[in-house]
Amino acid sequence: MNSKKADIYAVQLSLSSSAYILKFRHAFGIAHGTRNTTDTLLVKATLNGVTGYGEAALPPYLGYDVKVLCNSFGEYFSDLPSGMDGIQTVLRMIINSNLSIPSPIRCATDIAIHDLCGRLTGMPVRKLLEIPDAKDVRCSFTLGISSVDEMLEKIKETEGFTLFKHKLGGDNDRERILAFKKATNASFCVDANQGWHSIKEAATEINFLTEQGCLFVEQPLPVAMNKQLNELRDKIKLPIILDESIQRLSDLMDLAPYCDGINIKLVKCGGLASAKELMRIAKRSGKKVLIGCMSESSCGAAAASELSGWADWVDLDGPLLIDNDPFSGVSYKNGMIVQHETPGLGIDPIAVI
């Protein structure tokens, strides 16, 4: 072993967490309500003077308190081995479902460790994960529930995007869709966020959307109605992509017969390693894969984008929706998120975290 490797193995792995409030450029409305900010959990992993960063955004409907997560963070990762052994120990802890580590802590720590490993080895994270580079995977730009005028202003602010995601469940859903069709020739999909509460309501709205050229519908029914999805599928032609219904691999195995695809979010499944496995099984089962986000900053979006080589669509516009991104490094071109060639996630902090 050379001296450089010996030094790395001798140094203690340091993990720390902090809370940060992401501020939206515009009020963000979905079926669960409208908000102007989102709490996010940030994690730093440092070894031998090199630091990796991770994130888990926490919209209110997830039910987590970011201060509680920060206060309890240290108790999950105490007495770690030194050097690379510490990294391996943390990764094993994160994927061990028998340990009661909250999903946001799993997610942010997993991302930070992968970013750290990429920086230490000089490789982009997707190379570590053996995920191919993304080719022509469109990124959607999210249009939250709002007035028609507000929606049209948001569209004017975008540049190069050819796919939009409409959040539905408001009082003016159809009005917004029709105004969108008049304003642009761009493609669109929709996310109901469990906003339709009967088969009849969902089928009626989805058939209207089909007539307007919608690509797919995400989470049309509440999680409690999962087993009624096939009844809905018999009445519609659009693919159904499940989000809230599928949190982990066991959910996919149970609900694969009831959907056409899944929305994979790092916060839900606990990080990159778990997301990769979920993607692998989904693709093997013939399901479409959408890589989504919880309106994270560039840190969370950069991490999720490393998986886009296996995705059919990505919904990673979070950095464009917020006004105080604590990181730099994520860029978009021609409606796609640009993959980097730099070590780790390709991001750098621009705020004190």
C-alpha cells in the first residue's frame, strides 16, 4: 500500500448535517397545498480534506421535521471505522432496512458519500454506479397549480424546454390545460398528486387529457385506492406512472400489475444505491422510469441526474424553481439537464452550509 492510500485509511470519516430553507421563485401549488419554501436536510461527508455533499428536501406532506433530523443525525453514525472502511460501513447501514434510520437521513448521507467517493477517485458518480451517460432524455419543467396568467408567465421564463409537467387537483385544471395548448406546442404530462378521489372523476379527467395530447398521468388516485388502479386503467388510454404509491422495492413488486411506470425519487427510497436497484427491477419488469425530485437544490438534482442514463424521462427542474440555491454546477440545454464530466456530482457550495 502506498503512503497516500495509507493516509486515507488512517483518517476518520466525518459526517455532519444542517438545515436549510429553499425559497421558491413563485408560489408552488400542488394538490396538497401551496407553499413558498421547502426545508431541506444537507449532509457533508469529509475524508482526508475532501468533502462530499448530500441533500434531502422535505415538503410538508412528508411529515418530517428538519430540526429533529439534524438533532438526531449524530446518533446514527457514531464510532465509525477510519478511512474507506468508514465509508463502506455507512453505505451498509444506509441500505440495511432493519436499521431505523429515517429515509431523508439515508438519502442525504448516501448522496454525500457517493459525491465524496467520486471526488476521491476522480470519477463522476454515474461511473461509480456503472450507469451509462444519458442520451436525449428530456427534462420536464413543472407548472404548479396557479392562475392561468401566472402559468403563462412561468412558461415565458423558460428557455429550450419542450416538456412540461402540470400539477393538477385545482379548481381550474381544464382552463390551464387549454390555455397551455394555445400558448405552446410543447409536450406535456400531468401529476394529480392523489388529487382525484373516485374512478369516475379520474377517468373523466384523464380522457379529457388524452384528447389534449397528454403523454402520461402521474399518481391519479390516493394511495388507499391502489388496488382499484386496474379498474381505472380499463377506462383510459394514458399510461399511469405511480409516485406516492411506490416508496420502495416491495411496493413495486406489489403494484407492478397496476401501473405502466414509476417515479423514482431519492428521498423516497433512501439514496442512490437503493434508487439504482429500484430502477433495475422496474426496467426488467418492462416499466417506464421517471426520475423525479422534491424541488431540491442543485445538490439533489445533480445526484438524481446521475441515474438518467436508465430513465425514460427526468423531472429535475428543482434548481430552476428556487431562488437561493446553495450550490452551483447544474445546467440545462435544449430542455435537458447537462451531465458533467467532473469528479463526484459536479457541484460546489456557494452558501455556508
